[in-house]
Amino acid sequence: MVLRRTFTLTTSRYYSSATLFHAPHNLLDLLQLCIELRAQKLAQQCHAQILANGFAQNAFLSTRLVSTYATCGELTMSRLVFESIEAKNVYLWNSLINGYVKNHDFNEALSLFREMGRSHDNSVLPDDYTLATISKISGELEDLVSGKLIHGKSVRIGFASDIVVANSVMSMYGRCGQLGDAMKVFDEMPQRNVGSFNVIISACAALGNCTSTSRDDIWNFFLRMQYEGFKADAFTVASLLPVCCGSTGKWDYGRELHCYLVKNGLDLKMGLDVHVGSSLIDMYSRSNKVVLSRRVFDQMKRRNIYVWTAMINGYVQNGAHEDALVLLNDMQMKDGVRPNKVSLVSVLPACSLLNGLTGGKQIHAFSIKMELNYDISLCNALIDMYSKCGSLDYARRVFDSGSYFKDAITWSSMISAYGLHGRGEEAVITYYKMLQQGIKPDMITVVGVLSACSKSGLVDEGISIYNSLMTNYEMKPTVEICACVVDMLGRSGQLDRALQFIKEMPLDPGPSVWGSLLTASVLHGNSMTRDLAYRCLLELEPDNPSNYISLSNTYASYQKWDVVAEVRTMMKERGLIKVPGCSWITISGKTHSFSVADKAHPSSSLIYEMLDDLVSIMKDGRVDIDILT
């Protein structure tokens, strides 16, 4: 309402005297108003006055008019105005190029720049703004060839030392994965600013290589920035936080960065930018410090969809699934923020792990209402959620929907869903249908279909699929794939063949491989392979308490109590304690969780009474239908 009133009063002021249209500077002001208000109709009226008063070739008015139409999304009109100008200067070219960029038509912007170089008026050369813009476009398109050409042109016409151009060139190299070239430009810069350091830091972080060496390099570069007298800003910190993924030890730089924000007056209580806040929440969540994530979240004065989604995802990552669902509701009820597809995809795993089919259906219904049900990532998450909640039919309905394109993840999700429900034949059929669609299988697809074959006893089909992958698709076997093959052979009782497969593996067998052999050995009572698998597991994971517990239980089943005592002593000496398992059930919308010897539940006495009755019935060999139902 206020915006409309301002528009009316301002335009009436211009229209109050027709002579004002006769002055170019008044038309410039009016066109600027059109840009601020995105007023397309008023822009057309201004255009008509420009033509009527003979200002069609005025360089200032034509440049501003091109920008006005582009801001209003009328690129065709921008191009017509541009083509009507006889003497085009660099500002006019920049205006149209920037118009294409604003409307995300990067290819047309590049094409226009090439046309600028071929123009008959050789006096028009790109300036620093042109080169910086085209460098950024090349980075967005990851077009290294065009980016290098822009870099070369910048050197030839004398803009290589310009800070803005150099920063854009470095950003282009970083987006194209050429960090070495970006660093070379950085080292050759005669002058730098904070943005120069930020470009390199963000490029290093974007590579996603979280090795100790790379993180050392990024941190040392950040220290160099301060040694050279440049003060890091919020963008610097937000770029560094994603690589601070260590929970303890020398990589726990995240809290240091948080302290830096507070020390320099950039803390959350003073209205920190939501991007930095989201980065802090994500950093603490990935470091298993979700309590600190929530503290950051609660201190923020302003929260948008990205902040809420970061906190929801943090709860899901740390196993606080009920908190994630509660927060999704609070986001809408308290702040009035509507979830987007990322929010819904983030919270769906919570429904899967809580077996919350009702909650999952509500999220699905909400996505349909928001017209997000065609989004491929959301549909993939829905297939996974429905299958893990025990509803294979609903998963299949989402998969069969023709409203979205199915990628490799979609097919893999459906194959895994069949395998989870013991439908190995359907999993194999779906796998071959995927191949017919021309989609190349990846590691997740292979693990899904081989696991399905293993659970359904389809050994020949599974081996055939494995062999075809190695020959037809030249796929290199991974530890996960090999573990599936060992599990498949072991479950069918072919332990010797499974052991031979392990010996012939082109890579070292990991814990998952020996764990599969161990499970099969215990299942079929083969003590030789069982003991071998145990020894290898303990060598690979000497500090994993699950291995010792499993070994102890196995020997206890054979009543070898001296060996059990020895294993328990080894655990005690190593200080190993196994976290007890937890089960849960949702009744009337409320989730009840239980662990071993748990008496925290208010109805625990009644639960144990019922459990004692059931144990007594099973020991007596009686079946009381009334109790069991």
C-alpha cells in the first residue's frame, strides 16, 4: 500500500507539468524510479516521451532505458532500444550485458560480449566493469576457455592490475576448479583488498577437500590475511565455517571463528547476517554439538527459510528426529515461514527413522499443495521415506508418477526399497529397466540391487550383475560392493566361495567385508571362518566395542565361559563401553523409546509385567492368542 501510494504521488508530480518531459535529466530521474519500482507501464510512457521529444539518440537516456526494460524483464525491448542507437558506447554495451545477467541469460550475455569485440566501431573497448562481469559469467557457466580469453584480454588492454577485474578472474578460476591459476593471479596482484582474500578462501572451501593438508592451507591463508593487515568480514567467516568439520582436536577452528565474530561486534545479538548464522548452525551440527547450534539459532534476531532449514537438518543429522519435526511445525506456526523443497527433503529422514508414516504423508500432501511434488530430489526422498516406513505401495506410486524425470537416484531408491522388503525379483527387474533407459548404474545402485539379491537368495542373478558391471561398464569394485557379494555368497552357505572371493579382491577387505563373512559363518555354524573373521575384525577395529560384544555373545552361546570372561576383560582394559541399543514405537502421535534395563518410562512396571508373562508363555511352549494380540 505504501509502495503504491509513493508511486502515485511521484508520477503525479512528474505529470503535473508536461514541460518536465522535455528535459532529459527529468526523464533520467523518472526512468530511475521505474527501475526502483519495476514499473513497466511507466517505462513505456517514458520511452514514448523520449521518442516524441527527439531524444532517441541521447546516450544517457538510451543507456538508462535499456537498464529499465531489463529490470522489468523486457529483454526484447532492451535489445530493440540498443539496436536503434547508432553510436554505441561502452556504457550502452555494459547496460545490455548486465540486463542479460540480471535475467540469468548468461549465454546471451557472452554472445553479446563477442559481438562487442567484432563491432565496426573499434573505438569501443571493454572497461573494468565489462571484464569483471564477463569473468563472473564464465565462472557461473564453468566455461574455462571463455574465462581464459577474458583473462588474456584483461592483460592486453591494461586491466590486469585492477582489483575488481582480478578478483573476478580469480573467482572464475576457482569455480572452474583451477585453484592454482587463481593463486597465481592473487600472487601477481600489486594491490589487494578483503575481497581478494575472500575469493581464494571460498574457492578452497568449495573444492570440498577436507583433508588435513587442505584445511591447514586454508587456515594459514586466513592467518596471512590478518598478518597483511586485512580484517576478515562476515563473508570470510561464512566461507571458512564449512571446512571446520572436526569435533575435537586441532581442526576445531569453528569456535575460534565464532569468538572472532563476537569480539569484532559481528555476533548474532547484533543482527548477524542469516548466511553466517546458517553456517554456524551447520558447523556445530556437523561437529555433533547440536545444543550449540540451537543456542545460535535462538539468539538470532532474524530467521529466514535457510536458517530454519539448517537447524532442522542439524537435528536430523544428530538423531534428534522428534525435535526436527517439532521445529518444522514451529517454523510455520510461530514465524509464518513456509517450508521449501529443501526443508521438506531435510525433515523426511526423521519420518523414516521414527517410522512416522502419518507425518510423512502430511509432508507429501503439503508438497502437493505447494506444487513441489514434481521436484526430483523431493520425490526421491519420498520413495526412501515410504519404503523405510513399511509402505512399499506408496513408494511405488511416487516412483510411477510421470510428473518428474527419474534420475539414477530415483531408480536406486526404488531398487533399494524392493530389497528392503525382500522383493529381490522386482529389484532385479527394476534394475534392468533402468539400464534400458540408458542410465548408467553407480555404486549406490549396485549396492541396492546386490543387497536385494542377497536377501532374496538370488545368488546367480547377483553374480551375473556383478560380472557385467566389471566387464560391460568397467566399474571398479568398492569395499561396499564386495561386502554385498560376500554377504550374498555367505547367506547361501557358500562360505568357501565367499572366502575365495575375499582373497581375490583387487582391494583390501574392510570391516564390512569381514563382518558379512562373520554373520554368515555364525548363521551356518562354521567355526573356522568365524574365528578368521573375528581375528581380522579385531585387527582392523581394535577399539570397536561391537566386535567384542558380538564375539562374547557367540562364545556364550557355546557355553565357553572362560573365553567370554577373557573377552570382557579385554574390553575393560581398553575402556570400551558399548552404547545400548534403543527401540521406539509411535502410538497416537507420541513416540515411546526403550533401551536395555530402561525404567525411565512412566509405565515401565506394567511393561515389564507383560514382558515377564510373554517370556513365561514362550518358555512353556504355550501360545495365548488373547495376550499376543
